[in-house]
Amino acid sequence: MASIQRAAVSSGSEGGDPASIDERKRKRMISNRESARRSRLRKQKLLEDLTEEVNRLQGASKEITETIKKKEDAYLKMESANNILRAQTMELTDRLQSLNSIIKRAEEVNGNSFSIEKPQISDPLMNPWQLSYPFHPLMASPDMFLH
């Protein structure tokens, strides 16, 4: 019986006077407008936050890119200087070997009376399989000395 009364009350409230129905519609419409306004504000705030984050990340990306470029430039300068030093080392090693062979020939000709102390310099380039660093062949370029 209670369920019958509830049904009667609910159906009675729907069929109430038109003024109360209009008032409920008006309140519901105002509530819906306010909810839509809050939703738009939330979306706008989210968009602003995301825009700020994009700008911040783009700035960080630009800084990282500049740092990488500076490091690459420094690396290229070091590699260029290292290649020059390797070439000079190889040239000096060749000259030393040449001078040592001249001394050896002079000793053979003069019968060991030609005594000069020859320094024995261990040359890591003579045993490339024992290098502790990778050896790259020299690549000459027109702007090699500009860096």
C-alpha cells in the first residue's frame, strides 16, 4: 500500500500546478547553465596549463639542443686536434726509425766504433692491436684547421 501511495505522490507531483513545474524547469535550467559554465572554465584552465607546459618543454628542448651542439663542436675540435697529434706522432716515429737505421748503417760501416746512445722509445702505434683507444684513420678536409 505504501508503494501505491508513493506512486500516487510522484505522479501527483508531476501533474502539479504549472507554476511549480515552471519553477523547477527554471531552476534546472539555471543549474545546467552554471554547470556548463564551470565545465568551460575547467577546460579553459586545463588548456592554459597545457599551453604553459608546452612552452616550458619547448624551452627545455631548445636548451638541450644548444648544449648538444656545443658538445658536438667541442668533440669535433678535440677529434681534429687528436688526429693532428696522431699524424705528428706517426711522422716523428718514422723519422726516429729512419735516424736509427742511419745510425745502424754507420755502425756497420765503421765497425761499432761509432757509439751513440740510442733511446728506445716504445711506440704504441707499432702494435695497433694493443691500443687502448680506437684508432681512426686521418681524414683530411679543407676546413680541418678551421676548428
